[in-house]
Amino acid sequence: MIKNFSPKSLGINGRQSELIELALTYGFKGMDVDMPEMLRRNLRSETGDASKYLDAAKKAFDIKIGGFALDIDLDSDDDTFTSQVGTLHPLADFAKEQGAERAYIKLPAATNRLPFQEFFEVQTSRLNQIAEVLASRDIKLGVGFSAGKELEGDKEFPFIRNVEGFISLVKGLGHGAGFYVDTWDWIVGEGAMDQLSELTADQIVAVRLCSVPEDVDVAKAESWQRIVPTAEGALDHTKLIAHLASIGFDGPVSPGATGISYKGQTRESIVQLGQEAIDGIFTAAGLTVAPLPKDTIEEDAPYEPISAE
């Protein structure tokens, strides 16, 4: 299992060098990257050094790419989708060069295009097309869904909003796709631990741990009401991590939250909260958590951060 840093999942952003610095400071062994932006920068750069900071971190600290989000709109019209799949080929080539093995995408929560069953078939076809392109580069597609209650009713036809429908759709996909499990969406989407325990390690691509605040009704929770994971609660994160370890899951596990939940706090403090939360859960689940770099170097040792871009 990879203790993974996902800036987007924590509602933060920054230059690649700054984000890598945060990942290293707080002991993360993997990191999600903005692969589409890296490719754009690489194409603009005459020296092709868009990944130089990431390459340096890989070499010096053996940090791995956890995964990357795709900028493909699954609810777009057919011509737009076809065009987006076309651009996926060079992105997948570049991602493979960087050593990426996982890509993420989220299902639409609703649509104006088609009723549920017809849209279900369209989504299955589209996801299989995407997965096929990625699989030819040894990259697996992780599919997630959104359960926030604010997403209800904004379009004519509701789509995947709960775990039951989510499992049905993803299990119907080809071998190149699997589950991106977000425990916040799992809880709000009426899921439980027993459904998670039925998934095999090969079916799970990545996991994001988040909690619903205690003062929020899960049945009414909106997407922004997301905090760093607690050990217990509506879903026992300690039990989940122990289960994932027992089945041999070796993918990325990231803490998540929304920036608005920690309004006024610094980017570094939010990352620290996520690190402390996930370290505590891993430790309670019986996993060994490596000490943070700052705890293993002598006080008088020189500190040399990665240069800013």
C-alpha cells in the first residue's frame, strides 16, 4: 500500500516543486500529478524538462506517481468525446514515460442527454474505450462517482449516485478498469464495509479516505462537507485499511478533504492534518509507518529544499 499525497484531494494547489516538497516533508511515498498540465508544459518547453523536479524526487527519494486525473468529460456530446479520446493517446504515452500506472475519472452524477439505462450503456462504452487506450500503455483506469446531495436535481436525468449502481457499472467494465474508492462518496452513497470487503485487490485501483463532519447529516451531506479521515465513524477506516492490507492491495491510499472545510489554514497545515490522519489510521491498522524526514535527521544537518520553478 502506498501512502499517497493527492493535492487535488486535499483542495490545494501549487507549483510542482512546492507540492513535491510537501510530499517529501510529510513522508508520502507516492504523489498524484497533473499529467495533462505536465504534458502541455513539456510540449511548450524546448528542453522538455517539465518533469525535472519529479524526476529528481524519484531518483533521490524513490517517490512514485500515485496516479493522475483525466480531463475527459464523460457527459460531452459524441464529437467532443471522440476528440478527447484522440488527445488521450499522446497523454497516455507521456504518462507511461513518467512511470504512471493509474489514471482516474469520475462518472457524471446526472445528465440532460439520455435516461438512465441508455446513458448507462453509453458510459460503459466510453469507459471501455478510455480503458483500452490506457491499458495498451499498462495504465489502469480507476472509476469513481459523486454522491454529494447538491448534485441532485440540477439536470433532467439522475445517474450514478449510490454505491449499488456504482458497483454494477464498474464490475461490467473490461479488465482495464476498476474502482477508485472514495470513502466519503461511499458513505454518502449508502455504501457499507461489507460491500467494500467483497472487492478484490485487483478490482481496486486507488483509495481516498475522507470523513463526513460529525455535525453533518450523512443523508444530506454536500460535496464540500468533507474533512480528513477519522479512524472510525460512519465507515471504520482502520478496519478498511486492515482489510486492504490483508488482501494484498498495493495501490495508493490518499487522505482527502475540501479546502473550504479548513478555511484560513495554510496549505502546509492542511497537508499535515492529512498526514497525521492517515498515519494514525495506518498505525491503528497494524501497518508500519516510516518516521517523517524531519524526525530522522540531526538538528544541525543542512536542509536543502527542491528549487522553486
